[in-house]
Amino acid sequence: MNWSALAVFRWVDLIDVITVGVLLWFGIRFLRRTRGRAAFAGMALLGGVYLAARALELRLTAAIFQGFFAVLVLVLVVVFQAELRRLFEQLGSWRRERGEPRPGDGQFDALVRSVARLAASRTGALIVLPGSEPLESHVEGGVPLDGRVSEPLLLSIFDASSPGHDGAVVLRGPRIERFAVHLPLSSNHEALGPGGTRHAAALGLVERSDATCIVVSEERGTVSVARDGEIRALSGAEDLADELQTPSEDAAGGQHWLRRDAARDAALAAAGAAALWMLFVPGSDLTDQTVPAEVRVANLPAELELESIEPSQVDVTLRGLRRDMVLAEREVSVHIDAYLARLGRRTFQIDADAVRAPEVLDVVEVLPDRVVISLRPTVKASGEGR
């Protein structure tokens, strides 16, 4: 890599690096919340090998990897369809207000008391608190209700004799939007542990969205909270209030930047953006540049010495990548083969072969394209003549 390319760094390149760094940061944060992050890490490693092969000009290795990545694009679309859909949904939801309204104080207390009573009676329950991302593509069914959140209403919905007690209740601010809703099931058995179907449904939803789910186990009477792609059992129902009042990673907004792991990801994204810029961008556009070049005379006959060159400097127009032009002015010169001067020749044409320049640059034009040299006999040759 030509580190002298930093000399062509412009303020627009700074904006370019910052933009890519922000995109990489969001991408890293997104991948940390998906189950496919291990696969993405493996592909990132292969991508690093490919970039290193290009930087070291390992053409065969780079060609093989280039063909592999062309097929890999189709694999990504098929294997990570759900993750990509969520990514685009997140992009679309940024224009919305950050996060859904949560229940008011009265409804919040009613929610906490209801969960505590359900846990005490070992009555299974599943409650969904939506985030900023839409849930329509992840949930199915449900009975519209639009009722105000209250302890009697929640207890009656999850009563074992109620037809909708096996489904989930979706809250929308201080109101119950609908009940008996079916959620997608998670296949992450390691994260589920001893949890049953309700826990699998809660984890399945938070793996696909930024919602928060509250689960009451019918078998153990425990309360669990699922968010940010994970599910965690609380030590007791009384801890639910503190858990819900703590912003999730997705809903924390500006607090993201204060998290230690977020700062680490930001540093990683910045390093990645800088590395990509150094590899692809500096001077990557093809350009023409005219530089002055000193005219030098070689193969001068021994009996003659140089008196003057007219002109002693010419303008050479070169074509190549901008990054390769950085040191061109100091590396370009014109060499005239004066062997024919012994036959009286004094005017020499300058062609591309006479220009000494880096091999990666092409000679476009030389102005003026000819020089005239003045010669005189050497002192030794003059003495011998006398």
C-alpha cells in the first residue's frame, strides 16, 4: 500500500470516511443482536483475506475469492432473509418517533401487579410491549380489543378458561391493542433453557424486532423478560418494575454512545472505515497531470562535452491513478541518448521511451517534444588537436 497517498486526503474524504464509519457502526451493532453474527464474522474474515490478496497483488487468490463472493451474495439473500428484512425495517422506522409510548403510571402499576398475581397463581401469560419497529410482519392473528390497561382485564384475558389465554397480549401505550396473538417461535434452544412455548415465542419476537416481552411461566411461576434478542428470568416478580424502567439497548437512543461495548464497536468501525479508504479510495480515480521534468544527456561522445540544453526542462503529461501521482514530480525526468552527436546531430526528438517515470504511469504528451544541445570539444581533445 502506498502510504504517500495520504497526501491527497481531502475534506470530502473525511466526510466519506465518517459516513462509512457510521454505517459500519450500525451494522456491527445490528449483527451483535442477530443469531447470524457468527456466520457474518466468518464471511468478514474471508473478506479480509480477499482485501489482503488485492493489496499484495496476489492475483490468483483475489480472482478465486472474487468469484466466490459473487455467488455469496445470493447465499446471503437466502440464508439471512429475516435479518436483512429487519435491517430495512429499522432503516424505515428511523423516521418515526423513537419508541412506542409506554403505559402511564396507573396502567404501569396495573401491569406490574397483574404479572405478580399471575406468577403467584402460576398462570401462564405473554405480554408484548412494542418498540419503534413494526410488528405486523412478525405476528399473526389476534382479536382487536383497544381496551384500557387494567388489572381485572389482564387477569381475565389470561384466565385458563379464556379462549385467548394461550396467545400474547399486545399493548400500545396505555391500551391493550389486541390479544390471542401468535408470535414466531425461536429455535435457539441454548438461550431458551428450560423455557416452554411462551418463552420460545417471546424470544422469537425479540430476535426479529426491538419489542420487549414479559413471560410468566405456567409450570414454575417465574417471570422472564425478553429484549435485545435475549431472554432472562427475574429473581422475582417485584423486579419487573425496575427491569421495564431500564431502557433496552434498542430504545436507549443517545445512551448507546455511552456504553462500553458501543464505544468499542465505534473504534472498530472507525478503523474499518479508515482501512477501506486506504485500500480503495485515495487516488482511485484516473487523472492526467503535467509535471516538469529535467532533461538529462547520456552517451555523450568522450571528445565532446555539454555546453547547454535548450530547453533544459520540459513539461511531461502523465496519466494514472491519483495516488500514484504523489511522487511523480520528483521521479520524472527525460533522458536524451546523445550517441549520434558524434555525427553532428544536435536536435533530438523526445518520445515516450525517453521519459523516466513510475511504471504505473503512462506518458501522454511531452512539450516541447524536442531539444537542442550545444556541444564543445573537451579540453583534452582540444589539446590533442594543437
